Amino acid sequence: MIASLPMYWQRETAPHWALFWDAVQQRLPDLPPLTTPDALPEDWYAHWMAPDLMLSHTCGLPFRDRLRERVTYVASFDYALPDTPPGFYHSVVLARRDDTRDQGDMRLAFNQPDSQSGWGSTRGRPFASYLETGSHRASVTAVIEGRADLAYVDAVTWRILRLLDPSSADALQVIDRSTPTAGLALITALGNDPLPLRTALAEALETLPDESRAAMGGPVGLAQVRNEDYLAVPIPASPPQVRDVA
């Protein structure tokens, strides 16, 4: 059996995710240890569609594009984002504080082509050029260092990065935000009963101290997002083929 919760896991916040998983395992002792992000296979889709998957976390874009009929939806974390429905999220658009250009004149840093928050949230608008970085954190760094001018970063990740490195965050400004979409989906393998997992996750969240909730992107709760809310978001076109990779 395998389990992972990689999407908001940062090396500095790993103990808080471990504390959360300990609380989940107290309620479902047969669950396996969490696979840490550095131990995950390169093929994310093989991991997500593994027949022995007990729980994982996936972005809304791969969920609605390739996974929806191949996995069982469990729930979505809810981070109480302002002006955002429960279980939904949005992206913040980040640029350096001294940059006042139009977005179309800027170089976009994005994490990966199958990310709703990093790529899908741009809704296909054109940019001067493109840099694929591999992670939201790397996109933020690219903008700070001047290798890119703009990044769409999901608001929960932005909360976490501001907590971990406030001085770097101060170098950036939020110039816009995207339309909220259905948030990251918690999934299990086809045929697994999602109800025990859903119950254990909700109860475990209630045991966490405020410090852990903040480190996980909090406040953290659990929500049920309708299938049609995921499907309502169009599948975006792929990024332009002519782009750099960090």
C-alpha cells in the first residue's frame, strides 16, 4: 500500500505533515507511512493510479483530465481562502515590486504544464516568453532573481512561502488573482471506500495545533467538491513548445 500528500509539503513543514498523518493512522492503523516528495517516482500518474494507492493529493487539472474515472475521489482540503468557495482555491499573480509592465510584456515562470494553478489559471493568455521551473517555489525564486517576471502561484502555496521566507516574499507584489476553481483532490484507488478515509482525515485535522495548521497552509478543514465543479473548468492548451526549462 502507498500514501502521499505531496502538494503543499515543504522540507521545513514536513514535521507538521508527519504529525497530521500520525493522527490519521491512529484512526486507521492499517494505513502505510507517507511517501515523502523526494521518494516519489518520476511518473506521477503511475503513482496516482496505482491499484494499492490508499491516499494521495492531486491537482485539479490532472484529476479532471486523466484521473477522474481511474481513481476514487475522497475529499478536498479547505483553506478558507477569502472570496473563494469551500474546497476551492485560486492563484495569485506575482511580480517584482518595481515592475509595472503589462503581463503580456513579461516572461512567465510556471511550475509544469499539467498544473491548474501554475499554468491553467493563465487561461491561455500570451506572454513574452516562458520558463518551466518544476515547482511553485522555484517559480517564485525565478521571479525574485529576475530570470522571469511573472508567476501564477496558488494562494495556499503563497501563504506557506510567506510564512517560511517573509523577506523574499516582500520582494514581490500580488498584481492580480485568478478565478477560483475546484481545489486539489484527495484520491484513493478505484474500489476503495472513501468514507473511512474522509472521516479519519476530518477528525485528524481537528487534533492539530494552530502552528501545524498554519504550516500546512491553514486554516485547514475538509470539504466535498462536486464532480461537476471539477469538470466545469476547461482543459487548457499546452504551453508553447518554444520555452526554457530551469
